Amino acid sequence: MDISFEYYKIFYYVAKYENITKAAMVLKSSQPNVTRIIHILEDQLDCRLFLREPRGLRLTEEGKRLYAHVAIACQHLLDAEAELCRDKNVCSGTIELGVTETALHLFLLQNLHDFQTGYPEIKIRIQNNTTPEILKSLQNGRLDLAVVTTPFELHDALACEDLLTFREVPAGGPDYAALSDRPMTLKEFRLHSIIGLGYGTASYEYYRKVFIEQHLDYEPAMEVATADLVIPLLQNNLGVGFVPEPLAAPFFENDSLVPLTLNVPLPSREVKMLWDKSRSQSRATATFCSYLRERCQRNLPILDPENESVAGN
């Protein structure tokens, strides 16, 4: 049975208002045309859909059964149509964004504030998790976009762009000031209680590889769930650890953290933006991506002193 969607659309409005005149006004059609379409639909379905009453129309039992299905389908299609129209005229919508703690503090916080000021119609729902969990959610379609820190394994379905390059520096609380007199080996460094993110995080994997290159095991004495817990634990002299240099700088200045030195340079890390190549981006997500790219190019936020290359280039 090949019945035009327009017939069902007209049926939907007539059933919704139980009045042909109101339906015709909403549809911007004439009453005779709406009546004609209802008769054609009844003929094609071989059943009566409406009963005429003094106050208007009433659905028959067959009409009620049909309306239960048509109402859901029409509403979905009308909502989709309205969403596409909004996207063309006003940049609005919701972005499901996955972000790691380090990426949030190093790059996203100020940029999120500025973006929301410029695009108040776009809502952003933030999911904070480890890099592996965020990438899993991105691949499963639960996220539109991810901003995470390296290292990670890039799945073939995901596209990836650099946003920021940063370095992490070894640090300790004031009680560890004596260790700052000379560069330490990683073997010496691990003799002290290391505070760091736990297994399953990008940070843990990064330092595991750094230590393996020196034929050492990376075994934090104190594992934390989020990166923002590392600095206060270090400030209270509970151990030594690694902190992103931009976040550590103000604490070095007020002497609540002491910078330590290693005899081997730590590889730089990156904050990256990822999305699923197999899914088309919404207007809101594409606008946010473009905004972040522009901020990268304009701000040139952090230089990597190892090679003096600019993040995001």
C-alpha cells in the first residue's frame, strides 16, 4: 500500500484538532481540499476514520488506532524539520562533549566561557572521564566531540586534530626542596612516594612508557582519580609527582610547590580534539570545532621548548 505522507500529515492535524477548519488553517490549505484528502485516505485504507458530530469530528476505533502510530511518526518528522530550520537560521543545539581533567584546565575552561558568551543558544553537556573511557563513548555515539590528552590509540573511525602542546614537570612540596639542588635520575625519583593518576588513564600510560624506556617500573605510591587532586597532595608533602607546567607555575611562584629536575627530558604531551568521521556533525558541533581551531591559531598558547614548535601547528 503506497500512501503519501502528506495524506497522513493532513490526517494527523485533523485528528489532533478534531476540526477540519482548524486543520486547514494550520496546513495553510482549504477546507474542501482537506476534506477531499481525508476521503481519499479512507478509501485507500478501506475504513472510516472520522464520525461527524455537532461539535466537530470524532475518531472511529480504526481512526484511533491509526492516530496512535501516525502521531508519533509525524511528531518525530516535524521535530527534525524544525531542528534543521533552526540550524540554518540560528546556530543552536546541544553538544555532548567528553573532556579529561587536564584538558579542561589547560585549554577548555576559558574557551568554554568565551564560546558560551558568543553562542548562548548552543548548550554544552560535559562528561568528565579518563581518555580511554571518553574515546569509547565517542565511538559508541554517546558523544559528539572529545577533547583529551595523549597518549591514546587512535581508532580508524575517529578524526583527530592537535589543539595544544604542553610539558609536565616534576614537583614536590616545600619539604622536598633539598631534592632541587641537582638533576635526579628516574631511578632516584622513584625512591620517593610518587603521586599520580591511576591505571587506565592516559597519564598513567604515558609515565609507564617513560619509565620503561629507562628499564624501570612506574608504580605510584598514591593513585588519584582526577588530575586536580595531585597538586594539593604535593603541596602537603605527601610525595612527588608530575604536573603540567602551566598549572604548576603559580604554585612555584608562591613556593607552595618546588620544581624538581630530571637528568632526562620528558616528552611533550598534547591536548587533542576528536570526533567520529562516520557521523555527520551538527551545526552546533561544527561551530564549536571551528571556534577551538581559531583560538589555537590566534592564541598560540604554549611553546614546547624541546623543539620550539607551536601547539596546534
